[in-house]
Amino acid sequence: MSEREWELVGAPNARDLGGLVGADGRRVRYGRLLRTPALGRLTDEDLPVLGKLGPSCVVDLRDRSEIEVAPADRLVGDPRQVHLPVHDPEHPVFTYVSAVLLGHDLGAYAELARQGTPAAMAGIYRWFVTGESARAGFGAAVRLAARAENLPLVYHCSAGKDRTGWLTVVLLTALGVDEAAIREEYLRNNPLTESLRAVIVEAMRRRQPELDVEAVLPVLEVRPEYLDAGYDEVRRVHGSFGAYLRDGLGLTDEVIGALRAQLLE
């Protein structure tokens, strides 16, 4: 598919990063980098769309515990599947969000309300920069994207918004896309998942009549302050994003050059 816009009913915030302007005014190639939520809820009608996209590699950022309780990714063809878990038991929000998205543990509301405050979410984004599994997973994903045999590359976590969102920030920054465009891309998640959030909130409300919606929304949305926390941590620890790519993620000039050669027109 050459166009940027396509739809997967079972993955409403799935999207192509093609068309964004990167280094030297070169645009990201369409149909090469595809960000999605977990693909276990794809419909039968979604499968031909995924087949046309033709991913060669699917990167899964979920922990094994998340994968075990979720429907298996529905894939077409025989793409390489790579598991790069970005998970910290000190940040259990991922586990609770996965439970709510799957609808099998709506009783996790109390923990969501406690663990899923905006401050806690910002803490997760800071951990994305410094956490050992985060640095390993995000660095490995970029190296995969720099190799032609892995393209088109699909990458996802559970909801496709936080771990997937920060990996998108990393990839696009390495490609030379400016921060304003990266922020706009990141925030697209909210309008794309508006209907899904309404369904989740209503299901939780039925289970928890006293539901405080404002206590739940921080973990169901992306917010500018989450991204700010990640950027601030990059500057605090590394001084610049370039230094973070090099020293935090172990990405050499050769890897970034290969990434740009493969993904920029």
C-alpha cells in the first residue's frame, strides 16, 4: 500500500509513519514502518488489509505475562516475529491496562486508579529512557528497522500508545523528523481511539457504578506531559537526544545511516 491512511477495525490506532519529513527534507517511505496495538483483535476483514501491507517482521514489546493472557496476534503470511519485552514490575500499569483492554479483569479499576495517575504515567516515560529492558528493547527494535530484510516492519505493545509511542519517537528522531511533527503523530492516538475508550469506560462503569472516569482516563490516553517527561529525562541523563540514541540505546552512526537509507526517500 502506498497511501498513509488505511484502517484495521480491530486495531483503530494502527498507522503508517510514511510521509513525515525527515533528514535533508527526505520523507519517510510509505509502507515501511507500521505502528499498531496488539493484533489479536483483528477482524476477518482486517486480514486482507494486513496481507497487502505485507509485514516481513513483527516486533512485540509486551512482557510474556501480557502475551499469555491475550489473544494471539492474527498475522498473514509468515513474518518474522521478534519478542523485545519492555516491562518493569515496578510499573504495573501495563498489566492493569492490558487486563482492562481484554475485558477479563475489570476489577483492576482500583489499581488503575492508584497506579495510573498522570504522575505515574510520566514516571513510566522517564523509565523508558533509563530502564534496562527499555533501553535494550528500543535499541534492538531500531537495529531491526535498519535492515532491509525486516521491512515492512510492524511494531506493537498492548494498547499501541505508550511503549509503541516512545519507540516511534525514537525512530522518527533518528530519521531526522522534527519534534513538532513527532508530537503531532504521538497525539493522534486519542482521536483514533475515542470510540474504544468510550466502550472501555462504559464496561468499567457497569462493573464499578461509582467509577471516577477522571481516574481512569490517564492510562487510556496519551498526553503531552507524558512525552515531556520522556524528553526531560533524555536531557537530564544524556544532554541531547543524539547522545541518548548513541549512549543510551547503543545506536552507532552506521546504524542510523542504514536506518535513513532504508526508510527515507
